[in-house]
Amino acid sequence: MFRPVKLTRVTIQTPEEYISEVMAILGDLRLLHLIRVEETHLGRLGYVAHVNTTLLGRYDALLVRINRLLEDLQFPRSSQVVGKTPRPDKVIFRLEEECTAVEKESLEVLEQRNKLRSTLFEHQTLIDRLRLLEPAGLELDRLYSLRYTTFHAGLIPEENLERLETSLGEIHHSLIPIDRKEGRVVLLAMALKEDEAILLRALKSAFWDPLELSTELQGSVTSILERLTGEEQQLEDDLAELENKCKALAHQFGGKLQQLREELLLGRQLLLAQEKFGQIDHTYLLTGWLPISLFDDLKQRVMKASSDKALVEQIDPAEVKEVRSGILSIPILFNNPALIRPFERLTTLYGTPTYEEVEPTAFLAITFLLLFGIMFGDVGHGAVLCALGYLVFKKMFRYLDYGIILMECGLSAIVFGILYGSVFGLEDLIPALWMRPMENISYFMKVSAGIGISMISTGLILNLVNILRQHRYGELLSASGLAGALFYWLIAGLGVRYFLIGPPSAFEILFAKAAGGLLFTLMILQRPVRQLLARRSRTKKGRFLVPGIGVTFLESLVEVLDELLRYLANTASFVRIAAFALAHAGLFMAVFTLADMVRSAQGSGFFYWLTLILGNVVIIGLEGLVVSIQTVRLEYYEFFSKFFRGGGKPFQPLFEEKGTP
């Protein structure tokens, strides 16, 4: 927390015959961020990336087979824990054998079921077509036996029937409407066989939807339907029996197939990771970032697996040439407790911190929950958010982090609801332990401004920490450094002094003017002076003026004024905390007023409570969304902007994401 996990650069050189064992060890440790060898100075030694494409092809083909089996068995996919990472070159034989054994037991049943499903679908489609023709009592065998006349059955939009009649006016024809279905006419169209081409062109231009019928159908439509209906029932019975067999197969083999799939994905990812390895002759070389706490375990296991023939080296990040030159960035592996970890998503939406920066997720989590609770304080609404968050947490694994954040925001709203004495907007159920927002507007505004000063001050302190860590000492006298922070604290201190005690004394005002003037002068002059000293060292001795110094002075003046005004604007922006808390309370008043009006008009308590329920639903949805957006805005633009530069590279462990070909 506050700092990412301390990493070390690891380089492993191993003979080719041990590479699979080493890869399995890396898979067990998981937390290794591989670096492509070609991007380091090692790439200039002749190492070339190599992937066993033949073995990878076997993995891809087997994965397709297992996915097809899981799909045919309708077994839900879920993540299975693989206790030990497999060796890709060894485990493939066992996986293929086990998949073949499952296919031997299940493929015949699955193929029979799929074939029967297709047959049943064809029967049902034919039955649906014939039922459209049933009212006409047609004898299909007699129609098919006509020597000089052709017929076609289908559906046509009602508005096109007259146009079709007109287009067929030059040939002998007969259009027999049989029934009407949803704005379309079930039609039997007949003409001489010699005019069939004309008939088909006319039908097509009228948006004809043909009913395809087989010439093998014999007898009346009614008798054919009776026979097909009986066959359909038999097919459904046979299919139900096969479905039961498939369910039994899914119960028997589903879990095993899922486990095989997870092992395949792990092995496949290990093979793909070889793209970042280097190989020369019969030696592999790989390098990456590893938590320093895991290095001893890694080295011990690699040396044991390779019979002490491997070489495992550890390099401190400060000694890595590529890091010092800026070619490589040390990745960021977050290190936060479980309740704070979900907020890493919000941090990374703004940016990824660099390795030397303060990791801000803990500050974000605490202030986010504080601001949300203040603006959304209500016991009932907080309980609803907790329930919704728990539902997301239990039912939607993909949004697990957001479920936790929602529950924590709900708890914060409950706490401030108790402080405000508000339960679903009712303020007479519990006493207010702190205040009622609508009755203490002026005080609430001051509290909001105080929160703003505290958060901005925290951001300025964190920025100073970052400046010292990154050795950017030249920024200490800038408006965003120590000088700007002291100036802000001077003005903020006078403001707090005025609101809490009263107007400052003459001495305090004189001191503030002197200190503020000195700091303001330092902030303006620090950049031109540094530029002047840097340029004079490169110009002729004794020359006082340096070209461009006036422009630099004006730029510095504008930047300082802009930064200081932004501090004041950011502080004033926090007054929105009180504004949205008051809006939350005001919406309650509007809902209760509307409910009273409905009860007066309807004379029934039912509509009163219905209005209250719907009103609370609207407040939770609308106000919850608005408060969340405003909280994120305050975090990003008023807090993070004071110290968080970002630009870091996220840590990418071997098995962070899974995919299928």
C-alpha cells in the first residue's frame, strides 16, 4: 500500500532440455512480467525468439475439440484451479489421450442427438407449412400429377395481391387465397406449365415467400399432418431419451473436460510466452520482472529442476542499463488490501503510476467513500446499494470489483445517514448524530470547503514526496512544488482563521503579504533564473543579457498565475459536496410533497406509498449516478491532478488473461 510491490530484474539461462521444467516453475509462481529479450542488450548477443509451432498447433487443435465437446454437452464454462502448472511438452500426450477417451464415450450419442434434432426441426418446419394449407383441403398427390398445369404455394403481402393479378393478366392463371396470417395471404398460384417462368417472375416481384413442399408427399394435407404429427411425437420421445443420456455424460465428463481445458490454456500460454525468450544453439535465455520476495524460491526450484546447469541472476532495478536510459520501464504491481484492491480499477482509468511515484489507490479509496457518503447519506438508500452490490458480487463474477465498491459505498452512505438522521428521507425515525443538512446549510458549506483544503493539501504533500523520490529538485520552487504549496497553505490558513476565529490581525496580514510576495516572486523567477544560469555558461563571459529571457519571464508569470488560480478554483469546486448533499435532501422533500398531493387527489394510502417507493427508486438511480460521477470528477481533477503524473507500465503476469484460439 502507498508503494507498488518491490521488483527485481531476473535473468535465467538454461539448456534447451530443461526449458519446459523452467516454464512450469514460472507458471507456478505466476507473478513474472516477461520482457522480450530482443528489447534488451541481450538481444544483441545473437539470441532469437523461437516458438515450438508444431506443439502449439497440437494445443490449438485439442482446444477446439474440447470446446466442441463442452458446447455439445451444454456444460457451463467456469474457471477451474490448476494445482500445478503443466509442462507443455509432456502434458499434451495425457491431455490428448483423456480427450480421446471422452470422445469415444460420448461422440456417438452426441451425433445421434444432433442428427435427431435436425430431423425434428425439419418435421416441425414441414408441419408448420402444411398447416397453412390445411383449410383448403388440398390433395397434394393429385396436384403433383397434373400434366399441363403447375402450381406454387406460399405467402404474399395482402397489398401486393391485386398487383400480382394485374401482372399475370396476359397468361392463363388462377390465384386461390387459402388463409390470412399477420397481414399476408396464404396463396395457391396456378398456371400452364409453359408459362411457369412468367408466373415465378411475377411472384418474385410481389415479394413471394414460397412454401417448399416435397414431391414425395402423398394424400391429402390433413392425412399427411396426422402422420407427421405422430412421427413428431416419436421423434420428441427419442430426443428426450438422448438428451437424458447427454445430461448424464455432461455430469460424468463435464468437470473433467473443464479441467483439461484449463490445463490446455495454461500450457498454451506458456508456449506463447516463448516469443519473448531468446535462443542460441541449444540454450534458452529469458528475462523479466519478479517480486523480490519470490526470487530465492525461483532460483532454488530452477537450479533443482536443471540439475544446477541453469544460471539465475538477480539485478537491482537501479542498475539496469535500459531502465536508466529510459528504454524499459519498471512495471507496477499493485499491493493493496482486499477491501481497497477494487479501487485499482479507478486508479488505472486515470493512469498507471510510475515505479517512483506514490501509489494513490489507498488515498482514492478513503476519499472516494468519504465524499460519496457525505453526498448520498441515507440509511435506507445505503442499505439498497449494499444489497445491489452484494447481488453483483455473488452473481456477476466479471464485475466482482464493482460489486465490492458498491457495497462499500452503501456502507458509507449508511454511516452518514445515521449522522444525518435520515432513513429513506424520513428524519423523525432516528436522531441526527451530527447535523441535518437542510437545517445547517452555511455550516455544511464550510465543512465542504474544509474537506477541499484537506484533500488538495494531501495532494500537494504527495507531490512533494514524488519530487523528492524522482530527484526533480528544480520543481521545489515552482507553483506546483513546495513554493506553491506554501503559498496555498498561507491563503487557506487565512481563510480558515477568518471563518473560525474572525478577521486576522494587522501583523498577520503584514506577514501574509510579505511571505506571499516572497513566494510569488520565487515562483516567477525560478524558471528564468535557471535558464539564465544555464545559457550564460554557454555564452561569452561577461555577457549579462541572454536572448529569450523576457519571453521566459512572461511564460513563467502566466503559468504561476494560472496554477495559483487553479488552486483557488479547485478549493471552491469542493463546495459541490454540500450542494449535492442538499440536492439529495431536496429530492426527498419533492417526493414527499408529490406523495401528499397524490393522496389528496386519490384519497387512498396505496398511491401515497406507491409514489414514495417510485420516488426513492428514482433518487437512488439518478442521484446515485450523479454523485458517483461528481465524486470521480473531484478525485481526478481536483485531487489526482496535484501529484499524479502517470505514464507507468502495468505489471502483466503470465496468466492474467485467458483466451481461446
